[in-house]
Amino acid sequence: MTGQRLTPHLLRDIFATHFLDNAASDSDIASLAYGMGHSPQILRASYDRRSPVQKHRPIQLAVMELVQKSLHPDSTSD
């Protein structure tokens, strides 16, 4: 695909990065870190390549949802 050799280490790197980029829960990150032989802090430091804007996006979405619910309490977003 990219001309890069696919190795177990590269697969591990891709999986951990994908996992963090898709907002895994803290318990899921702890499980992944355990399986990879890292602490959750080391896993985040090594594999979390999101920009600060990407890291804050879930927080912004949650705040927007709370504001929307407070402004329109009768509307449902289910």
C-alpha cells in the first residue's frame, strides 16, 4: 500500500494510535497498556499523536450538547 514493510511493531503502533484517536475510555486504555507492557501514561505519551485541537474536540462537543439541552429541554437528541 505505502511501500512500508508491515512489521508487528508497526501494527502495534497503528493499533495504539487508532485506539487513542477514537476516544477510548480510561479503562480500555489501561487494558491496552497492560497488554502492550506499558503504563497508561507511557502509552499516551508514546502513541497519542493528536493535536491539542483534536484532544479538546470531545470536550467542546459535550459542552455544546449540555448547552443545547439547557436551551431546549423538551427536545430529544436520541
